[in-house]
Amino acid sequence: MTTGAYRTAFDQAATDPEAFWLSAAEAVTWEHFPTRALDDSDAPVYRWFPDGRLNTSVNALDRHVEAGNGDRVAVIADSAMTGTSKTFTYSELLDLVARFAGVLAAQGVTAGDRVVIYLPMIPEALIAMLACARIGAVHSVVFGGFAAKELAARIDDAAPVAIITASGGLEPGRVIEYLPIVASAIEQSEVRPETVIVVDREQIPGSAADFGWLDWATEIAGAQPADPVIVAATDPLYILYTSGTTGKPKGVIRDNGGHAVALTWSMKNIYDIGPGDVMWTASDVGWVVGHSYIVYGPLLVGATTVVYEGKPVGTPDAGAFWRVISQYGVKAMFTAPTALRAIRKVDPDAEFLSKYDISSLTTLFAAGERLDPATYEWASEILQRPVIDHWWQTETGWAICANLRGLEPMPIKSGSPTVPVPGYRVRVVDGMGVDVPAGQEGSIIIDLPLPPGTLAGLWGDRDRYISSYLSAFPGAYLTGDAGILDEDGYLTVIGRTDDVINVAGHRLSSGAIEAVVGSHPAVAECAVIGIHDALKGQKPSGYVVLKAGTDITEDQLRKELVTMVRDQIGAVATFKDVTVVQALPKTRSGKLLRKTMRQMIDGEQYAVPSTIEDPAVLDALRDQLLDS
Ligand code: COA
Ligand code: AMP
């Protein structure tokens, strides 16, 4: 283990978090600088910077303009789908954000109100998020690949007063019309937001007028810019829904102050990005990676962020990533391993790379799923630069384990996201909460309090926050991942210990897909498990038991179930596999043995649990799958 800057920072954050985080807070502009860092009066729920007051959009925009950097490029919006590229300076972005904040204010949106944002990867997504932050409203961005029912579930939970959307998104070979989806979601929701504002995209049919909604361009043209509303550091900035074990998504709450401090600290110390540098995160604003490192992180430090609408391959080719890096002088890029695997599949010898000058690139960061050694070796070989895995979750909002390139670069170990980031006291424990020896697998937990920027709770559900994360091991946060710490303190993340499936770096709940599959009239019961997929890491795979007397063919059933999941959850679920089985293995108390099934199907070693109701069911399933 290192004895340098990393160790010093880690130890200080662990032993004197007050001093460490108040010092980090100095990099943020406050209306009232916090007099203390941690409020532990409501433990195990902690709050950071309890008496601090600030505005996040001021930190992301106004202060850079006021410092004389208004002409610096804030956002480069590149669409491989429309073949267009547009830049916004900090002054231009501030003007648009202040005016759109004025539009929201004119609609009666005030501090604390929720606003749902359902937008594709266009600059208006950032403008809408920052405009909410400006007036203290709480945004909740919903990924465009979710269907109306999932959007409705989030509307019902967040109870927004307004929805910001667009006529649609562009996927290779097809146009996704958002307006019928939004209309259907509102129809299905119990909560009826009063205002819907629509960005009209010329490539996509449908406009605000068709639904009696407001048109973005018209509203913003006549808007009065809104001044920033100063909020408490502990006030919510956003809610972001993520999949849990059950079908009901969890609304992760992010605060304003801890978020600004943590992301600002991470930009320098993890990503080594500062004012004027170009960072490109090839994700989507609908995911946490997009919130933190397309929108807030780069803008908080006065860097330039690239907003990319397109895919790593096919838009138009496997050189898309290298084109963007060279065209905009990207210094740090962040993507998901699945995107690298997609490029390697099409262009294993990286012939497209030789067409571009990527000399600006210093580091490639990966997260969302484990950076598997084969992909790591390939990417490092073709790029000849550090390729850095780092591990985090929607809940934490920033990296738990990383190789801190700006603080103290460390040797890379293939397959490991390196070491715990200062502020995260990571442990690997057995079922009793006792640390396992180095090299042994266990549950990954983090001692409380978590550092600033991590979840402040679950929206409207304090009990679920405590029961899901804080109860299994009192005094610690349960990550839901299993892993191994080695003798140098490097972590390896093995995978989820719960029923969350990770498809192309997106988190899906097996329970949510099972609820849809189980609602088919021919299905008696079902299990949906995430099995290995060479491109996407995992894919959801359904195993169904038919009701007695049902005569539907397996092929027809598959077609119907695939359509149902697509219509009710969304294309992002990528649900395509259905297998009819005689029975499903369960424990004596009726719990599905999903993990055992997954290990068996993936060809891993598995132990037959002592709690199994009928071992013959598992044997029959294995024989059937071996035969097929
Ligand atoms: N709106 C509507 N539909 C969307 C969508 C969006 N924003 N994003 C994806 N979809 C659809 C796709 O069109 C596709 O539909 P199809 O089944 O009709 O083809 C389906 O959802 C699955 O999409 P995707 O996961 O993107 O798969 P793909 O096969 O089109 O592309 C990859 C594969 C690897 C290129 C792609 O998954 C990728 O780039 N992944 C990066 C993941 C990422 O950024 N993760 C964020 C965490 S860091
Ligand atoms: P999400 O909340 O969608 O970001 O998903 C978080 C989950 O993705 C984690 O709990 C892990 O299971 C997985 N994950 C994310 N990044 C990594 C990584 N670098 N290595 C291994 N697993 C990861």
C-alpha cells in the first residue's frame, strides 16, 4: 500500500472528516460557508454541511462567468445521429439556464417542487437540470429507454409539478416518439403534473400543440431570466430512480452541498480534470454517471463537457469514440466496458483508431460494470494509455474505489477498481459482519458515515432506506456487491449479491421483469435471472412454468412476453430469452433459488443449498438446459 498523498488523504478523511471535508468545501462558492461538516444527530442517517447555504447552478455557471471565463466552452453537443455539432460557452449556457429557470418559475415551479425530465441526449437536458437547480426545484431525470409504465411509476412517486420532454429520441434505424409515451404515462399516473414543456426536434414528428402542452422554444424566447435561489446544503438537488430487488424503483436523493463538494473534489483528485480541460462521458443523462460526469462534475470545475448522442459502433462506425476524442481534444474519457467490447467486436485490430489523432487523451475511465481483464488488456494495448476501472453506484453518486489519477496514480491491477477513495471505509465481511481475511470473498460494506455526495435517503421512504442499506450490518452501508480485498488493499468486485441484473452497465430489477412475465395468462410462475452475455455483461433470461392445460407454443409465448416487457418496462430491458420449464427450484420457504440457477446456467461451480425444497427440480432443470 502506498504511503504518499493517497494514504495521507485517506487517513485524514477517516480520522478527521470534519477538517478534511471543510477544507474540500473551500473549493465551492457558498452564500454561507458551513461551520461544520457532519451532522450525526439523526444517525444512522447523516447529513453533510448542515448550516451551509449555496446554489448548485451558481457553482456550475455564474461563478465561472463572474471570474471572467464566460467565453470558455462549457458544452459541446455532438450528435452522431443528426451529424451536427454545437458549442455553448459558459455565458451562453448561463443565459439559457437562467431563462429556462424563468420559464419554470412563470409556471409556478418553486423551490422544493419536483420536475421530471424525460429527454434524449440533447443540450436541453443539461439546461433543464441546471434550471431546476437554479430555482431550488428537484429534478428527476428518467432515462429515455423506459416505457410509459416505468415513467408513470416515477411520476407517481416523485409527484412532479412539471415534466420536461422532447418530441423524441433517435436510435439507430428508428425514431422514438416521446410524446405518446409521456401522454400515456400521465394517463396511467395518479399524479397529474400541470405543466408539460416540449423540445421540438425537427427530425421527429409530434409537437407540444398536438397535446395542448408548452413549446420550449416559444417559452424560452420570451422568458425573464430567473435569479438563483439559495438553498440549504441539505436540500435535495435531485431524485434519481434506480432498480432494487423489488419492482418498485428506489428514489435516491442527492443533496446540494455534499454533492457539490464531493464532485468538485473528485474532478481534480480522481479524473485530474480542471478549468478548460475537456471531459467526455459517453453515457446518458438518465443514469447517475451522466448526472455526475456529463453534467455537474465538469461544469462545477469550469471544464468543458461533451454531450454525445450516438453509439460506440454503427453511428456510423467503430471509430465514433476516437473521432469525438480527436475532434474536441478530449483529455479524459469515461465509458462503460460494454461499449469497449462493442468496439472490439467490430474492430478488433482498432483499424479505425489509426485514422484519428487522439494525442489529447490522457486517461480512459470505465465503470457501470466490472472492467473484465480481456477488455482491459485490449483497451490498454490499443490506446497505450492508462485504462482505469472505478466502482460506484447510483446511491453513492461518485466513485467508492478508484485509481486516483490526480491525487496519486497507483499501479493498475487488471480486474480491480484499485483502492477505496478517501471518505469510503470499505470492508469485506462474512454473514456475521466480521472482516474476512485478505483474498477471501465476502459482502462489501462501507462504514458509516458515507462521505458527502452519497445518498441522503430514499424519496418519501426513510424506512426503506434504513432497511435496504443500513440494517444488515449496523453501523455500515450495504453495497449489495460481493468482493475481495487483497493484501495491498485493492478491491475486486465480483457482482451483486441481490437480484439486481446489470445489462450493459444499466441496472434492472429481476422482480420488475418477473412481474410483467408473471402477468401473462399462460404463466403459472417464473424466474428472471441475469446470465452472462459476452457483449452486455449480463442479459435477463426468463424461465417460466406454464399453467396446466395451456396450449401456447414456446415460440408464441416468447414473442408475447418480449413484447410485454418492451411495452411495460422498455427496450432497455433487452429481454429476449424465454425457456419453458417444468418447475422452478425453491427453498422450503418458497424463495426462488435465482443465484443457484444463475451459477448453474453460467457453468459456474454451485452448491445445492441445504434449504432447497426439492433437489430433483434443480437436477431436472440442469438436464433440460444441458439438452437444449
Ligand atoms: N431511448 C429509447 N430506446 C433506447 C434508448 C433510449 N435512450 N437507449 C437504448 N434504447 C433501446 C435501443 O434502441 C435497443 O432497442 P432494440 O432492442 O430495438 O435494438 C435497446 O434499447 C437496447 O439498447 P442498448 O443497450 O443501447 O443496446 P444496443 O445493442 O443498441 O447497443 C451497446 C449496445 C453496447 C453499444 C450499448 O449498450 C452501449 O453503448 N452501452 C453503453 C452503456 C452505458 O453508457 N451505460 C451507462 C453506465 S456507465
Ligand atoms: P448503477 O447504480 O446502475 O450505477 O449500478 C451499480 C452497480 O453496478 C454496482 O453495485 C455494481 O454491481 C456494478 N458496478 C458499477 N461499476 C462497477 C465496477 N467498476 N466494477 C464492478 N461492478 C460495477
